[in-house]
Amino acid sequence: MAQFWRPGSERPRATLVDDEEGGVLFVSAPPPSSSSGFGHSSLERQRQRLPVFKYRDAILYLVENHATTIIVGETGSGKTTQIPQYLKEAGWAEGGRVVACTQPRRLAVQSVASRVAEEMGVKIGEEVGYTIRFEDQTNPSVTVIKFLTDGVLIREMMDDPLLTKYSVIMVDEAHERSLSTDMLLGLLKKIQRRRPELRIIISSATIEAKSMSTFFQARKKDLRHAAEDSVPSHLPAVLSVEEPAGDILVFLTGQDDIDAAVKLLREDTQDDRRRTSGLLVLPLYSGLSRVDQDLVFAPTPKGKRKVVISTNIAETSLTLEGVVYVVDSGFSKQRFYNPISDIESLVVTPISKASARQRAGRAGRIQPGKCFRLYTEEYFLKEMPTEGIPEMQRSNLVSCVIQLKALGIDNILGFDWLASPPPEAMVRALEVLYSLGILDEDAKLTSPIGYQVAEIPLDPMISKMILSACNFGCSEEIITIAAVLSVQSIWVSMWGAQKEFDEVKLRFAAAEGDHVTYLNVYKGFLNSGKSSQWCYKNYLNYQAMKKVVDVREQLSRLLRRLGLALKSCEKDTQILRKAIIAGFFANSCHLEEYSHNGLYKTVRSSEEVYIHPSSVLFRVNPKWVVYHSLVSTNKHYMRNVIAIDPSWLIEAAPHFYQVRTPNLAPC
């Protein structure tokens, strides 16, 4: 095994310059090679070929001597997989301590943990483990390297505010500036004041080291700048390029675009004239089943060229070893929340230069690669924004606020934010939590409801719905609904089979709406013996349904721990809908009189909205409905809709509604 500099020993000399102003390390880009050599050398030799390897002593020295270390290294340098191992081998995980590494995305947590476990020759869940929401693959007695999402680490602070079991916390892919990442960085800064021995590593390929070091009051010295190879812009006939062997990674904006492109390319490759193309076309996005994910990461069959069509999930952390060519559309789909209208819009937006460099960095991992950018060089140089908008400044902050309140941070506006959230979004979040009875008039958590809601790792509206169901006597049904709402989608969309898909959906459809329909689906899944074949026949995502079962069981255990009884309403859908309204009364709409196109107006703000085509109530158009969320594409759509009696709104929230002829009005 390679020898590492261990904390407390003589400082390394060969790889370090004077560190009087240290704290920031720049790792050079990986040099392309003609062959990966995978399969012909040991994992240890592969590790030593990674660019980060020659900086291992420098990294360990900086971690020993600085509370915060910022590491800037390009994609493929080995930061994510190697640094936690260096820390473990240098003694930072001895004496019951744990090294943590956070990621913004669940899929990245799972894939990186699996890779590190493989390199260390251990089983996942033992020395190396991971935790994501509703899934814990760790063993507290033996796990020393733990990968987890930023959000999960924040939730751990509720039980252990100072994160005392961790010796080093590495916040990876910090440039993504997710809502949870920004929250985590602010909280870690507070923890460091109480735990000066805690070491924080902030790692990214494109992070603004200057702003981050200023935030943590770190001192800066460039040890080595990352090399940046310029990539010319092209508009090629991408998939008919006559290039040497190597897989292709294509960046598109979302699942619909990806599914359409995959269908188009697969049909093209099946054409008699293109049978020798050898293209293996695969999609990649966050809602993909585990089986389809495995196809993406599996080695490319001999004589084939893999084409992975992905969202920006493949920009960071996920390593596709065989990719040699990247096609960058220049766009991504992002969520923007309007706190005035309470509408979240999915907007296709141009990417930033930071994202463009990340995408280019996905090419050339095993040999010299190319990035084909589908925009002009002039646009890249003169018009493309340098950085994207942090999620903190374009998101609904309800969950963020309640988490901070649960951690004892009452002065939310005075919290040390890396990027200040919009005041309108903060006010809106406080209003929602107050209306739900989660915050009192002094903006403090209420007891017991506020603290109970904070314990449940779901959106506060769903959590309030669950707690209310315990009073209504329908908690068995509501936790099933909550579990379904916590997964991306239980349905599998089938291109070219829309009629059959709609017919299958009708078998489960309930007149009350989507929530009761989900109960019918869940019951059918259990009656089938949790059969994957049954799911396939009914256009259901088997992995998603298994996840629903798992999440439901965890919610059941959580309610029992909170001392709350689990009861069934025995098909009393009125009680069921009243429990849903208890959490979602603010999301009520009424059908416009004489409307022929399904136009609704929200009671709260009179926004014009429509039932989403995926709902079982699409075209049914009940007079009054409550929705789970609003999303804006070409129209403002309500998703997960249920029909209600308007009198139930006044019953559930007399503080929020008053009677006004002919309709209700918010107070």
C-alpha cells in the first residue's frame, strides 16, 4: 500500500510550497492517455494514475493545518473517490471517528460509494456506506467512510447538532449550489466555531475559490492551477461522426426530450440501412430505474458505441469511463419558484460557462476526447453567464426554513447565507408554516405539531397531512399516499403506447382523484405479491413501487416512535380527503363558471391553472379541487389532484378562509 503523510508527522517537502497563506489547492487536469488499462492492472495502480494522487501529501497537510480546505480540480482528477480514502488511511477515521463526503444528488451518492467500496475491497454498507433519504446502507459500528446527500447530513444535525462523530466533512460538487449545499455550508461554518477541530473540505471542479475562501475566512494560495483545454464549437451531424472508437455522452434538457431522442435514435439504428451503426442508445436521468441505470454504467459491448443521452445529472460525480465524445446542447431545465403566485416553473435555460466546462470534462477520461458544443464560440466567450443562479435564490424555502428552525436558528434572515435568499420567498415560507400551525406568532416551532413535522423528512404540507390523518383515523392510507408522493413517478411512460397506457390507468382510477387512485395501485401491487411482471403489464415502475413499500414502512416506524397510532379508515374516502386538505388547504381551486377548457382559478391568488394531463381527473373537471403542486410549462398545471367539497376548507382552516358569495376567499 502507498505510504501517506500522517497528521502530526514531519511536513512533506516534495509536493508543497510555502503554506503560510495556504488553504486552497488546485489540482491539475488529468492527462489523456491512449488506453485506460482497465482490466490489465490492479485497482491500486489505477488509483495511482489519477491526477489527485500526486497531491495526496499536500491535501493531508492542508487538512491538518487548516480548518477549511478548498480543493479545485477538474473532472476526472479523482477528488471524490480518492480523498476520503486518503483521509481514512492517514488516520482521520480512527478512534470511532467517521469521514463524511456529501453529494447534491442521490444517484451520485450511491455510485461513488459503490466505487470506493470496490477499490477498498469491502462490501457496501460495511467500512464504506451511504445514506440517502429513506435508505441507510451503513453500519454504525464499522462504517468509517460515509457518503450522503447534503440534505441527509443537515437532518443528522437534529439529533447531533455539532456532528460530533465526524472528524472530516467533505462537501463535494459545491459548485452546483443546491439549496441543501448552501444551507449545509452556512451550518458547518457555525459548527466550526464550536468545534475548531472539525475539518471541512470543499471540493469542486469549477468552484469560485475566492468567494468560498472569503466566506470561510480561509487564506488562499495557488499551489497549481488546473489546466483548461479549449474546445472548439461545432454543429456536427453528431451521431454519424467518423471518429475512433469511444462512447458518446449527449446533454439534453429533460426526461421528455431524452425519451424522444432515444426513441428516434433507436428507430434509426434499426433501419436496414443503418444496421451496422453499432449504436447502443441509453437514457440517463434521476427517475430512471436501477436496471436501466446499470445498463448505463456497464462496460460497452465489443463492437458497439454507447450513446448516453442525459440531463445535467451527468455533469458531476457520475463517471462514465468509456465516454470519449460529449455533445453539449447548451441548455438545461431548471426550476424557478415564484413566491407571489406560488408557482414553480420548469424553464429551459442556457447553461453557464462553469457547466459548459463540466460537460466538456466528461470527455477524454481514457483517451483524448472531443466536446461538440452546439452553440457559437462568440456566444460562449461574450454572452454565456459565468455561473448559474444558486438554487437558494430560485426555490420554495418552506422546507429550508423549518429545518433551520428545528436546529434552533430563529433569526433566519440573519443566518450567514452564502447567497442571500429573496425576502419574498422567505416571507412566503413563514406564512405557509404559520398557516399550517407549525410556527407560532413569534415564528417559533409549535409544540407538539411543529416539532413532529420537523421530524418527518418530507415536505411540511405532507407531514401535516400525515399528522392530521392520525386524528382522522386514516393514517394507514395516508402514509401510503405520502410514500407515493415522495418518489418521482410510479408510472412508466411508453412511447407509441399511449392508448394502452391510458386504458391501464383507468383500471385503477378513482372518481375522487389521484390520491385514492394511488391507493388502488398500491393494493394491486401487494395483491400481485409485489410482482415485477405485474408492474410491467400495468406500465408501473417496479423499482419505484418497491421504494414506495420501503418508504411507507419507514414512515410507519417513525409514527410509532412519535407515539402516534396507525389506523385505517376502511374505504371512507371523505375522511381521507379531509386529512389531505388539512395539509393542502392553501392549494385549493375552483372551476371557472362556463369554462369549456378546464380553466380553474386558485382561491389564494386567482391564478389561472389547469389539471395536468397525467391526472385521472383530466377532462373530468370537478368544481372544487385541491392539488399537491403547481408546475408551469406551456400552462400552469396542477399535479396530483383530488376533488373536494368547499365546506371542508372552512372546516380545516377557518383562520385561512372566509365565506364570500359566490366563492370562498382567503382571509
